[in-house]
Amino acid sequence: MKVLEELRKQRVQEIEELRRAGVEPYPYKFDKTHSTADIKRLFDEKLGAGEILEEEKVSTAGRVMSIRDHGKSAFFHIKDQEGRLQIYIRKNAVGNEKYQLFKKYVNVGDIVGVKGFPFKSKTGELTIFVEDFQILSKAVRPLPEKWHGLKDKEIIYRQRYVDMIANDESLERFKLRYKVIRLMREFLNERGFVEVETPTLVYVTGGAEARPFVTHLNVFDIDMYLRIATELYLKRYIVGGFEKVYEIGKVFRNEGISYKHSPEFTSMELYWAYADYNDIMELTEDLISFIVKEIFGTTKVIYQGTEIDFSKPFRRVRMRDFILEKLGVDIVEDSDEKMLSVLKKQGVDVPIKSRGHLINKLWDLVEDQVVQPTFLLDHPVDISPLAKRHREDPRLTERFELIVFGREIANAFSELNDPVDQYQRFLEQVKLREAGDEEAHMMDKDFVRALEYGMPPTGGLGIGIDRLVMFLTDSPTIRDVIAFPLVNPKSLEEEIEYEEEVEEK
RNA sequence: GGGCCGUUAGCUCAACUGGUAGAGCACCUGAUUCUUAAUCAGGGGGCUGCAGGUUCGAGUCCUGCACGGCCCA
């Protein structure tokens, strides 16, 4: 700690020195005309090694990532949102005063602005020859090691900004995440879907099986919940007359953290009036293959060493058939006792012995066997309280989940729009709740009332954006695609206390 | 919640069966006008996560706690 403390004091002292010399280390604005990518795009092909383009003036800025000082000149690299670029500063070009300013006061980690022209070094690297430069922000803390980057997972997750500075692939990963979201919007807007919003604070939760976060609303003195899904409000839009809606937003589930679960994550849900789950299936294939192709130029990605092909059509397999094939048990015809005995043989403990839980546990046993993008079809009614009964078998529903690498990426149904059936399904859920299943649905009477006014036949879809992005960025855990994941705040508090002690000294 | 592994300088990592805690990067001083993990010479920097215990002696062995990672629930 002492080392860091001394280094920070040294930097703070330098900042005071700069101010005394009339140099503001935190100026207000810099006129950045070119990003590092602009410069590469404009000049990389035009220049051969050793060539210069003195009349092409550019102004760029970024964080200093490395410095190679040669006495009366120096090379350094800056990093901006688009990448890294080499800069060359020479005493006889910027004048003694500016050069001394650079040499004495610019460190790795500082943010600087440079004006000059492009050239290519002897070794062929595109470089900016500095005619003028300015400190834009002095860093007080040192950067992690330039060669090995930042590896400490704790710092990576707790101080993502440091991770993004030190590890270029981290910044790129989040850029890709937001490109996925942008492409998703483009695709849906293009097809006439309207982006809408629904409440985050809700009186009753629904739309998923999950324990909610509880909070308190002072004005009515009632407990409220953070939404666990956007489904039930989006369907109210359909009742109200919207025909194609979607929402991209955070949902909250008060459950464990794992490589594929985060208590706070981002979903995209859409609802399409007059469509059924077959239409939604096609839409899902189109949407995902479009995104993958736009990003990579191909539908194939490598995830953790396995090639995954997102080209359409995706494989379709009935949940009933798949479990029957793998485990020899029929989740529609066989008794609860039969299913329980299969589970026991596999050493699976079932705390709540409802038929729905038994089916879910059976699926858990075999889900890993689905690797390539697959639509798992026609789930039993017991595990699908919001889906319409299958037109060919009322014990099943018209539902699919998109499974990739054993993970659920999307969930969709022909939406249940029969208010009487929906009410009965809620009653079943309430029974489970009373039996101790905290993840079962709550009775949502207003939602039933909405259905009583009439909802057109509707297809709906939910996609877990974080999980999708994991596949596209080859991320082993969901925390890698959430910029600021949930961390235990305890040690963070200690760090802040230490900071306060320093300030007092 | 359970099991296993980890925590050493700002960062990345060493330190044999217990015997004076080291290197590289970063930082400071000096040299250096095409370097790119620049180079060369010199310098400062450690409550070995925290608290106990065993021992002549603990980074190293034992116990507890904190935080993290992986696996399981």
C-alpha cells in the first residue's frame, strides 16, 4: 500500500507543479477530429514504410499506453475507443518547452491530445508526427503491467474500468455486446416492431419462475417487487391494441450467481399479434442468424473450443421425445412415481415433488446433450403456465426454448389468451406457492382481467441477451459480458476506508 | 450452503523438505532523434489478506476469519 501511496503523492505534486507553470492538467475540451481507426482507414494503405504525408493534418487523442523515450524524441502509443496508434514526438518539432512538458510530466496512463500528420516508420507502422500536443488528463494511479495486462479476477470484476484500459479484448467484448443489442433493434424496427417500456417496480411478479427482489413503496406503504420478466405487461400492450412490441431491459431474479446466472440481467421480449409459435420460431432463426452474420460474416462461431453453427433452420426436437429417448421416461404418459424413480436412480434430489418440478429435473439431466442451436418443443402444461395448449394435445403447450450448448437462450410460446384457462393456471401456481415453492407465479388478477377484454392470438419470445453475447464473445461466464457485475461489497468498503485515511493525512 | 484451490511490491510472477523476501514491468535520476515488451547505467519501494497457534526460527506447518476462483446444490 505504501508504494501506491507514494506514487499517488508524487503525481498529485506534479499536478500542482503543472498548475504553477500555467499548464492545466485537466482542461475542458479538445478538438478531436480523427479517431485512431479513422487515421488507420485514411492513411494506412496510402503510405509505404518511411513515407510521410506532411500536408494531412489530424488531431487525435487517447490514453498513453507505453512510452519509448529516446532523449530528444520519443515514441508512444495511445489507445482510444477504436484501438491503438503510435505517436512520434520530437524536440525540434514541438519546441523545447512542449518537449520538456512531455518528457517530465507525461506518464503511461495519462490522456493526451496530439496534432500532427501521418507517416510510416522504417518498420512500417503508421504513426502520427506531433506538431503540437496537450495533456488532457493526468492519471494519479499507475496502470497494470503493460505486457501481461490485468489478470486478477477480483480487480477485473470490481474495477472493470481498469480491465477495459489494460485488456483491449475486454473493451472489444463490450463493444460487441452493444453491437448485438443495436443489431437486434435494427432487425426488429425493420420488421415493424415498436420498442416500448414496462414497469420495473411491480405489485405482483410473473412471467418467469423466480424469486423476486422486494422493496418498499413509501407513498402507499406497500411492499413491491422488481420485475422478474417483462412478459405480462408487454401482453397488456397487445390487449391495448399494439400488434408488434418489444422491450430490451433489465430483469431481476433474487437467486444464486453462477457462470450462467446473474441476479440482474438483460432480456429482450417481443410479442406479435396474430402470430403463433411457428412464426416466432422462424423469426428467432432469422434474428439470431442475422446478428451472427452481421458481426462475423459467417454463421459459425467457436465457443470454448466447439464450433457452433447458427445457420437456419435450427434443429427441432420435442421435449417429450428427447427425454424419452435419453432417459426412457415419458413426461406426458408416465406417472409421477415413475419419473421420481428415474430421478432417484440418477441421484437427483427433488425438494418439491410437483409434476412440473419432476419434469424440469429430468430435463436438467439431459440438457447438456444439446449442443448445436436446437428448438426444444411442446413443453407440458405443468411447466408452462403462460403458454397456450397445444392444438393437437391439450396436455402440452405450444412452446419452444432455444437451447445452445446446454443452455437456454430463448423461450417462446403461442401465448395463452383464454382468460378462464389463464385463471386456472394461476390457481395451480398459487397452490405450488402455498406448498412452499417460492418461484411459482403469483396470482395476477389484473392480467387476467386484461385477457378478459380479449387479446388476439399472439406469439411471444424472450431472449437472454447476456447468454447470447457469451456465445458471440467466447465468454465462459456471464460475468464476463456484464460490465459491472454484482460483487460482494465487503472488501470494497475496506478499500474506501483506506482512501479516506489517505485523504486525511 | 458443501468440497477443492488461491491471496507475496501498483501490476505479472518467483522464493526446495521451515533458515536474512526476489525478478520483470511501472516509478525516480542520468544517457539516447525511427523505437515498438526499445536499450544502457543507477535508485527507492514489502505488516507475505487478517487473527491466533506450533517452533530457537513461519511467506512456507496448524486453526479460525475475510475475499476471490472452480466444481456441486
